[in-house]
Amino acid sequence: MLWGSLAAAVTLTASLVGPADALPAPVWLCHDSCGPTTATYPVSHDQVPLDTTDVTGGPGVATGPGVDCFYVYPTVDTLPNLVPAASDEEFAQAIAQMGMLLPHCRIFAPVYRQRTLPELALSMITKIPPDYSTGISDVEQAFQHYWDHDNTDPATGRRRGVVLLGHSQGSAVLTALIQHKFDGNPEMTKQLVSAILLGGHIVVPTGRPDGGGSDPKATFQHVPACQHATDTACVVAYSSFKPGGQTPGSDADIVRVAGDPSHQVLCVNPAALLTNAQGPVPLDTVLYTRELVGGNDLNPYGRISGLGQSLTVPNYPTGFARYYGTLTGQCKQATDSNGTVSWLDIVGGDNLVGPPQANFYGLHALDFNLAAGDLGTLIAKQAAAWSAGT
């Protein structure tokens, strides 16, 4: 897809958000909890486990002080969700990405009227950016409801820290939320533990963490990239590719800034933050299983089969399978005739995520899962740092 154009549509459509199209009240996939030991699908009421088979072994999973996670799922719908109601497909995609984060935070995940898969495919053909304004309005309404009714701890009377998590279209919608609610607002920003915006198009000045307050091409002016594992009020963002030593192709708009070497798409490797390493580092990969998404031999992807993922879906009775160190990841950057390109370079695990390929899509569908364990540990460290500073 024309990911750069689709992400840019957020800026073009954010000003269109208005109360006329507001929902009577937010609709939630998860409100405070999705587990913590089993998940229940909202329509079929099937129960699935949220435990993990540790296939390769690895370090223990860290937990941190209680904070909240406000999560927005990626593009899932094939038909418009005109009267928003939680679907099993939306829940399957959400729990496949955030299920490993349940020990770290309370989960708040709204349903929103997103642009559908066919609509985004049409945008790719016509090169007309989609209008995300309705989804932005839904998510901002849900966040305001959360902020007004759930963020204040009833035991202490103090506001809780919040992690914003999104993927793909979810990252695009959360980008607008951050621009409207947090960027340049110290009172809001002090509650922001971090923003994890994967598979989006977060633009920063080349070699700098944010726009510095006056850069119209930068996505954020005062919310910088995370540079250490204990940084807070900062952004983790990347799009993963496995190009086999090559650069992602010229059509990989999601990781490119065309014609402007002074700006790049942000890449922050959570595993590198945890180890303070510069080169390739082992990733704590956590894949969803057939048990979690209702898959089988004929359709291992089950309820999320419409997303066309390049993945061997493990067949374990647990909800997840952990493969620590099977893959390595490293943020890479290059400049070619099409502009700057910055991506999370994945090496290894051909049996899990497929062979190298440099196409426009990369490993987009797996952005969360490739480093899910690292993201959980990072959230724990950031939550501890945030709590210590409040």
C-alpha cells in the first residue's frame, strides 16, 4: 500500500473530526481487563488460554508497577462497522498483539469505525488517501471517556500513567490523538509513560528525536523518540522488514520519506533499548497460536485469515509460543534515489516468518509479535521509571 500517503492522511483529515458524527458512548473490546489467564470472544463466547509455551527458553519476563495501556488495533474489518460492535475478528487481532502485555497494565481497547481492508486497497489503486476522521473521532471520544472515568486511581485520587499502543491504522489514529491531546501539553504529557506506534509513519528530523517545536514535517514537536529503556513520555516506532541484506523496495512507502534527506521515518528497536546495543540484537518473539485465533490445518490463521500474514502459526494448546533469540533485529537507515529509508531489519527464523523479501509490505502484520517480549519488558521498565518520578 501507499503507506506514506495513508499515514499523511491523518494530518489532512484530523481537522475534519467533529461532534456531529460522535457515538452515543464508546464501545469497548476491553475495558480494564481482557484476561488475565483466558480470553473470551465477544460474539462466539469461545474461551482461549493466554499462557505461553516457551519454545527456546530465555530470560524471565519482567513486570512493573501498575499503569494503563490504551490500545488501538490495526485494520481488520472487511465491511464497515457502521454501528460499532465488537467482533470476534477484531478481538482476535487485538489479543494476538497485546495478550502478552496483560501482566503489565490494565487494558483499554475501544472499537472504532475504521477504514476497511477493501477501502485501503482502493486507496492504493486510486492514490487517494483515505479519510480516517471518523475513526479518529471514535478513538478520541473513547480516550476522553477513559480519562474522565478510569484514569484516576480511586484509592489514591491520583492519575495513573498510560501507555498508548497502536499498530498500522491504529498507530495512525493514535498519532492524531497524541497531536491533539499530548504534544505541547505538559499536563497531559506527564501522565504519558510512552507511545508504542508500530507500522505507522512517524517522521522525525534525520538524527534528531523530534521536531523541536517548529518543524512542520515532523510528526511530533515535543514528544521525542525513546533513547533509553527508562525514558518516559517518548515514542517507540518501527516497521519490520526482512530484506536479506538489501534495502526495502522503492514501493515501501511506510519506511520512506521521499525527496527529503533531512527527515526520516523513526525506527526504535525495543530490544536495543533494553540492552543498550548498537548492532543486531536477539528479539524476544512471541507468536500467537492456532488455539488463540481459532485456526486449524486448512486455515491456521483462523479469525484473522483476511490479513494475509507470512507466518507459521504454532500449534500448541497455549495461547502463545515464545521464541527468544530465534530472530535478531537492528534499526537500519539508507538513502537512495527515492529518499531516506529506515526500518527494523529482521534476520533469521525462515521457518517462522518466511524467507527474505524486500516488498512493500515486509513483515508488517507481525510488527508487534516479533518483539512482543521486549515490548513487555520495556513497558515494565518505563512504568517503574514513571512511577519513581511521580
